[in-house]
Amino acid sequence: MKNIAAALLIWINANSGYEYLGEPPKVVKTDPEALAYLLLGEVWIIPERAKRGLMGLYDVETRTIWLRDDFDPTDDRDRSHLVHELVHFLQYEGQYGSGFANQADFEAEAYAIQNLFLRVHNLPPVKRTTVPDLTR
């Protein structure tokens, strides 16, 4: 996974304003329930929609990207989710992080770069979701 993350960081560098040349973050696959738990914290019932819709997340404290265990590194749509999380990694590494007012700005940029990746690979864009959307 480290080689895939490194290659996608190079793609992001070439197709955005980022210029990150350091080590990629750790990338770990986990089941959808654990992924939802990582995002939502201690809840009695994790909504099915959250488990289905959540494809990955970036943990700032551990510099780890968590992806669903069904992530296919050869599938461009799946790789677009890793691109999205790598953008968050770059944002928090200080590349652009201080220039954003809130989490919505971080998400808007991550979706824009993810959808550019999809467009380059002749795939339809992903619909933007938010944590409240996933928990309803």
C-alpha cells in the first residue's frame, strides 16, 4: 500500500498546488464497522448507512489512512478514495491546512481533487457526503 500511496501523492503533486516529497502516511485496511467506529466514536448502534457510505478516513494523530477492507488498489474508483484521504493528509501536514477556515473547506478540496482523478480516468464523479449525512 505504501507504493500505491506514494504514486498517488506524485499524481496529486502534478495535478494540484501541493508539493509534498516526504514519506506517505501509513495506510491500513479495516472492516466497515470499525471504520465507522473510528469516525463516530462510541455509539450504541452504528447506522448501516454510515458503514456503507464511509470509504476511508485520515487520523491526524497517528498519520494513518484507514480504508475499507474491500479496497481494491487496482480499481480507479477505489484509488480515488485513497486520493481523497491523501489530500487530507497533505492538508494536515501543513501544506494548506492553515488557509482553511473549517472542515467544510478541507472536504471541498479533497472532493475536487478526487473528482479530478476520476475524470482523468473517465469515471463519473463521487457525490459529496458529510458525517451528518452518514449518520441519519
